[in-house]
Amino acid sequence: MTKLARELTTYGLTMVAIGSCIGSGIFVTPAQIASLVPSSWFILAVWLVGGIITLTGALTFSEMGSMFPHAGGIYVYLRDAYGEWMAFLYGWAYLLIITSGSIAVLSLAFTYYLSFLFPMDATARTVTSILVIFMVTTLNVLRAKFGEMFSNLFTGLKIAGITIIILLGLIFGNSHLSFGSNASGGLVTLSGFGVALTGVLFSYSGWQHASYLAGEARNPEKSVPVAMTVGSMLVIVVYILINISYLFLLPVKSIAVSQKVAAEATGTIFPWSGMLVAVIISVCTLGTIGIYTLTSPRIYYAMAGDGLFFRSLARVHPKFHTPIVAIITQSVWSVVLLLFWGTFEDLITYTVSIEWIFFALAAASIYVFRLKMKDRHRPYKTPLYPVTPAIFVGIVAWFLVNLWIRKPLHVEIGAAFLALGLPFYLYFKRKKKSGTGTEISL
């Protein structure tokens, strides 16, 4: 049986962790966040809290990453801690909603900003979005190394582009940092702060993608923890600095009503900067599409290898050594969502509510492994255990409960998608026991 090729480097995995985070989120969520919190200091506070959550999560997941150097990442942690049913629901959610939905929105965001350079109507943007998905799918089918090279290139371009925005704000901006009220004149509440975290956590999400590629890393026991930890720390610094740049260029009330905050912020310095921002955002979104197409299919590959999904999804191309059917399946479903999905804000709420439930469960699995696998070799151990994972799980649990109270319909729709996966799990489980398996063809 053809196996995945172990050819990915620590640097490449770190670029995956960074590039998975930095997509469209940092450019489209600031308005939502500014409308929910009353001052620039609270805006920075919510990004800092999101950063703390991210870092404690990365430090926690790094221990599991060193223990389980296999393709699939969080899927593997959930499977070995709670059982196959929990892991299946995670993979199910990632395929149906989280990654495929994110690819759909990112591709639309890419063509939206590309249309500033090359004018297109709505139909042309949709067709271009589909072609973009097809392009990165082909690239990632040909070789995981090509996907890594694509990630390295575009993540480097992302960092360079965002650095330009940061420097413009810090050098030419006038500080608008103050404790003034928000656009509606209201005061911050703990509940409102929690809802503001939705966009922040959506923007931070991605560092865990390095763990999905552990099965193709040269030295996964060391490279995966380094990639997740270093990658998340760099993203935190970048996000805090770019928000400071926005606040140096625009008052909070302007940010709260802006649909193009980066362009409007830099436009206060150079009238032509909107074109520059369009290029930067196009690069960011395209790079993230490529990374998601590279990483997440490894979850479905691991599921199929466990007999919990269509057997074809575990098929590795004999020449390219990539999970070809898993990659193509995700991309096809992304196109379906692209054609029929709702608004960007709805998608953020759906994906964040579901994804972070599994993040909390995966982080809590460290306690299970410390009890069940006391003698298991751990090349990396989470610092300040058990406090570090407790901080992550506790804050995420509060965030999810608050989100459910404030936006119950969105959370309940996400939960319904998860519940829909249970009959499918029972079906695949029965097929696995009978030894017949299930097959799809593309």
C-alpha cells in the first residue's frame, strides 16, 4: 500500500501554522469587534485574550503532537482519548462545515478583492472562485511538498504585506487610543466581550493545522510542537500590531462601520493604498485556501484508515504520495457550499461554535492521557501543567456558553449538523465490523 511521504520540514510546518491563521479574518472582523466593545483599549484586550487562548491551546496541543506523530492531528487525540465516535464527529464537522465552508468564503473573498484590480461581476467572481479552488487542489494533489512550497511563498508574502500596513500606521498615524464609547454609545459587557471573541477566535484559528501533517513531517515529535507554538506566538504579535495600526489611523467609531478597514485606514495616508490592500488581502486569502486544501484532507484520510469513512478517502496516489480522493472530495464540497452558503458572519458563527467545542475537548484530553498513558514517551511536555490546559478549556467553555446564550440559533444549527453525523457514524461502524467497508469513486 502506498504511504504518505515524510518530506515536510519544521520551517514548512511553521509557515502552515502561521498561514492557516492569517487569511481574511484580520481584515473583515475588526468592524464586528469594534461595534461590540466600547474603546480601543477593549479592542486590544479582546485580541489579547484571544491570543492567550491560542497560546495556551498551542502549548497544550504540542504535547499531544509529540505523542502522536500521525496524520490527522486532533482527530487522533479525540479518538484515543474519547473513542471513535467523537473523532468521527470532528472529521464530519471539518468536512461538512469548518474547512470546506472556510475555503468557500476565502475563495469568494479572494475574488472580491481581486476584482479591485480586474473588474468582475458576481458571476465572474463565482467562476473565478471555483477555478481558484481547482488550481490549489491540483497543486496539492501533485505533491505535499508543492503544497508546502506554496505555503512558504504565500505566508512570506502575507507577512510582508501586513508588515507594510503595520508600519504605515505606526509611522504616519495619529493615535486614537482612548477609553471612548463605541459607535452605539454603549458600555462594554462581559457578554458582549464574549461575542466579540467570535471574530477574534475565527481569525486566530489555524495554528492546529500543522498537527494534521504530522504523518508527512520529517521529525514530527519535535517539528509539530515547534510549529504550533512558534506559529501561534508570531500570529499574536502580528494581530496586536495590526490592530494598533488600525487604531492609529482610524477612530473606533469609523472602524465599527467600516467594511474595508485596512483600505480605509491606509487610505488616510495614501489615496491609492486601496489597491495595495486589495493585493495584500488577495495574497492572504489565496495562501490560506492552499493550506486548508493541503492539511484538512489528512483528517479524512485518517478516518478512512480507521474504517470510519469511505475507504477511497484513504487512497494515496502511487506516484504523488498524496491522499488524492480526500483532497478532491473536500474541494468538491467546498464548491457546493460556495454556491449555496449564506453570509460571511453566519459562517463565522457556525464554524467557530463547532470548531472550538472540539478544541476544548481535545485540550482536555491531555488530562486523560496523563492518567491513561503515564509511561508514554513525551518529547515535549506542556509547561505549567495542569494550569495551562485549564486556562484554555475554561475560557473556551465560557465563550461557547455565552455564544449559545447570545446567538442560540447559530449554535443550534451547528449542533444539528453534528447530530446528523451520528447515523453516519453508526453506518460506518457497522460496515467496519462486518469487514465489507464502503467505497466511493471519483
